[in-house]
Amino acid sequence: MNELLRVEELKKWFPVRLGFMGTLLSKKSLFVRAVDGISFDVKEQEIFGLVGESGSGKTTTGRTILRLTEPTGGKVFFKGKEVTHLSTRQFKHLRREMQIIFQDPYESLNPKMTVYDIIAEPLTVQGAVTDERDLNQRIHQALEDVQLVPPEEFLRRYPHELSGGMKQRVCIAMAISLRPQLIIADEPTSALDVVVQRQIMHTLRAVQERLSASVLLVGHDMGLMAQFVDRIGVMYGGRLVEVGSVGDIFKKPLHPYTQLLISSIPSFERKGDFRGIPGQPVSLLNPPTGCLFHPRCPKVMDRCSSVVPQPIEVRPGQSVACLLYATS
């Protein structure tokens, strides 16, 4: 399977000013290391899941790949070509092929625009249609793809006239109207109930298969990831701690953080006390030395507080950044 997207040592650090009204009180530069040197790839027609706790850098990763926020460092390759150095004007043409579904449909849709105008906007801005007839056909097709049928019933509705699931389907329709090759779905089901979540994910998968597209699915729900993705990257504190196929990650998780994430999934088959992850999420402004997870890790060793673990391929296709697997 060919590679569609490759991320190399991607970084996004946000500068922080301390003091009244943003006045800098210290000459020392402070940064929130939201994404701190991560590398991974997404294959053609693959669904790759990026999972972790809130604040682990998942959303920032997706936004930085699309340059909705500019990277601090690293490189992004799309179809073999580096895109991080492109000008804003040059990158605009790539937005036909790289689209994002934002997390909250209630904030993503303009309340003053109808469904027709919402989907028409990216098509007209990108010059993807030749005339009004072509525009109408593309909008109708997009609505049919996300199962908002018949389209005529929804075209003149405003967002407040739609349910949460319908809103998210409109967001998906807006993203796929340009027929992209890469769709970044930023927690597309987080604001929905469990039944609608499953419907939306089945819709997203059907759309992905129809377009022969790849999906980078950002989320924190390991159960949802287990059902819908091909491979998983586990993030903690702005770094990737484990990458592997969905089968390997759930059957043989390597990193203690991954193991704790999986063990915290509720199960009807397993009885016992509910297990969470001890401690508090890492501070991205003042992270600990060494392994970022060591203050919370049940398998911590002395050197974990001073040595930064590097990714190691323990099994074919499964890598982990943990000193438990370091050879020296």
C-alpha cells in the first residue's frame, strides 16, 4: 500500500507570555509544547487513528498538518512532496485534496447560512465547479453521500433546524464536496450520543470507501478506534508513544500508557473495579525530564526520569517509545 501522508519530526510550540495584560515578566522564553517532534505516515485508503487524553496534542497535529496553524518545525509530505515550505497561495490548491471535519458541528456551521450555501462555499472558493448546474449536482451528491436524503428536504434549512447528527453530516458533506484524498476527522462524534456516533462513523467509512480516500481520525475513545481504524498512533504530552496495527495495539499493547488506556475501557465481559490512569496529565508548559509518562507509570525505572525514550520497532509494524524495550 502506497504512502499518502508522511509527517517527520513535526513540532508546534506556542509561546506564552506571563504577566498583566500580556507583559512579559521574564526574559526566558516559555512555550507550550503541544506537538513535540512526532513522526508517522498514513497509507492510501487507510484509516489511521490518533488517540490520547485531552491535551495530548492530537487536534493540534491535525491542524498543523493542514497548516491551519503553522508548524514550529518538522516536515509534512503529501503524495511524496514536501508541503511545509509552500506559500499560502500554493497551499490553497492542496486544500481540495486535504480537508478537515471539525470537532464541534455547532460551532463549525455558520448559523446565517443555509445548508446549500454552506456546502457551496468551498466549491466556489476553490473554483471546483464550472456552472450553477455543476454546483447543484455536486451539492446534491454530497448530501446523498452522507445520507441526508432527499437532498431537497435539507437544502434550505439553517443549522438550528437540524439535529446534532444532521449537523455533523453536513460538516462531512462540506468536507467531501471537494472529493479530497485525505480527510482529517477531529473527534467527529464527541458531541453526539452513542447511537448517533456509530451512524456517523459508518457514514464516514462509506464516504472514505467511495472516494478511495485516507482518513486521519483524531479521538480519545479507544473503543471507537478499535471498531473503525486500521492503525493507531497513541499520543501523550505532544509525543507519539506507540504506533501499530489496531490488532497489535489491542492484543499486545507495549507502552504502559497504552495498556492503561485499553484497561480503562468499560467491558460487559470483565467484572471488577473500574480502572483509571493514576495522576494528572502532563504539563506541556513545564514537562518532566526524561520520559513524560514516568510520574504516572506503574513500571517506572530509575533512568526513566533522566533518559528520553526513542521509538523502537519491537515487532514488524509496531513501534514504541519506552525504555522497557531499549537494548542498552
